[in-house]
Amino acid sequence: YIKKGIGAIVLSEFCAVLSLGFTVLFSVFLIAFIDWPSLLECHDEESCHSLNASLVISPFHQTPTMFSFFIFVYFVLFGGFWVWKCIESSNKISEAMEMSSFYSEKLGLRLVDLQYMQWYEVVQRLIV
């Protein structure tokens, strides 16, 4: 009832998973694949190299350092959090589908009706 139907719940969960995945991947890209010391040496046109010189092609094939270990741990932790969020979202969507079928089959409410109803109207149908 609060999120106004199954479509809004599915869209909300999909956007949450998508934005979290983007945040994790983009932050790993910014941390691991950009050579920040060479990029920060750029003060004017003469001291700047091309953008390709500031990209690290394979950051994990170099000699392991504490920084690469930090990146790996960061990716594993937040990647695991993303997987957990995917599982949690699929559970929320399945629960929402069950609620949607209850609302439509038992209470006789359509999705369009639910979007404009007040809570007391839903409770009245539940009691009757």
C-alpha cells in the first residue's frame, strides 16, 4: 500500500541495485585504473600528458602492494554487499508479488484503485 503497487516496488528495487552497482564499479575504476600522482602533476598544458598516460591498463597484474590489496578488499566487501542487496531485492519483490495477489484476489483491489485509496478504505475491505 505504501509504495502504491507492485510496479513501484520493482522499479524502486531495480534502481537501488543498479545505483549501488554503478557506485561500486565506478569507485573501483577511479581508485584502481587512474594514476592519480601523474594526473595531479598536471598544472598547465605543458605539464599535462595525454589522458591515456594517466590510465592504468591492468592494475592487478603489477607487483602486489598494500594499495592494490586495499582495492581488492574494497571490491570484495562492496561487491559482496551488492550481491546481498540483489538477494534482498529479489526477496522484497517476491513478497510484494504475494501482497499484490492478496490485494487483487482476496480484497478485490486493482492496482489503479490502490494508488488513490486511503488506508482506512483498504482496512474496511480487509474487515469485510
